[in-house]
Amino acid sequence: MEVNRVKQILSSSADIDVRYHGASVWIDQLHEDGRTATVHLRGPLEERTQVDIAELEEA
């Protein structure tokens, strides 16, 4: 996913389905390097993970 699309998703009030290796995730924060973001799985688990935004896909 491109950095501009990550920014659009973060600023949107819509529920946009984003996938990380097939799992549905919420994007919490784009990091200053513009290449990584903090995400967490949709659902009851709140564990956050830092991922490369190139590995995020819009479903």
C-alpha cells in the first residue's frame, strides 16, 4: 500500500477493510519514516504490531 493511501485511510471516518497477510487489521499510526505503521487485528485482541506498509492490502 502506498503512504498516501495509508494517510487517507487514517483520516477517513469510513470502515475500510485493510489486510495484513490475509488478516483484517486496523491501522493505528503511520510512522515518521513513511514506510512502517502500527496495526492491530480487528476483534477482541488489542495486540499492536509494527509492519511495513508495502505488506498492507486494501480488501
